[in-house]
Amino acid sequence: MFRATAAEAATAFALIEEYYEAIGVVARDGRAALEHYLESPESPIFLVTVDGAPAGCVMLRPLPQVESALEVKRLWVRPEFRRHGLAHRLMQKAEEFAQEKGFAWLYLDTKDDLEAAIRFYLGSGYERCARYNDNPQATLFLRKHLPRQV
């Protein structure tokens, strides 16, 4: 598992495009926004590979409207790599990054028909919260408090 750089841009973008298509995302980040994730110190894209093959990704971005919070975006594991704990590893990496940077909360949104994702998030310690964005497709809003690192 590693943080994507400009050298991995094509791989990261391909995974994110698969995510968009698989769940029918309407409000998509454009290439410029995705390139910003690769350059910004607080908006990483993490990738996971299996035997050198790209297997999944997750992105984070600051939530300026919520104090001390990052938003989890585009968590995706290719179907052929599921059931091997990769989503857990990606989320763990996201949480570690947020804690290292001093953030207290992770937020995310999803939609009702992504039942496996909802089970995963709730099982990972996320709890329901009030709407925090204007994503037209999102129907469920979740957050997780991160313990302080000592």
C-alpha cells in the first residue's frame, strides 16, 4: 500500500473511473481535481496492489466546513480482489494518515443501495450523522471519531 504520486496518476485515475462506472457516480471529479489530490499534502490517494496489479484505492480531502475533519472518497477494490481485507487496509491507511496529520474526524457519504459498503462502514466504527455536503446522490452520511495519537 502506498500513496500515489504523479508517476501513478494513470493507475489511480483508471481505478477511480472504474469506481464511477460501477456505482453510477454522477458528480465526478475532473482530471484537474484528481491531479490536485496527487499534489496536495492533505488530499492523498492511496493505492493497493496485489502481485504488482492495481487492486484498489481510497482518497481523502479536507472538509473545511467541519472542524478537524477529512472526507473519505472513492474507496474502491476491484471485484477480483475483494474478500482479502484490502478495503480494511485502505481504510486503516486513511485513518492513520488522518491521525498523523492531527485530524479528529473522518466523514463519508454513500447511498442506500450500496448495502455491502454500508455494512463495511458501520462495522468499521462509522456512525450515522447529519448531512454535511450537497452530494445529490448521497442518502447516508457517516463519520468516525479518531483517537488522538500519543
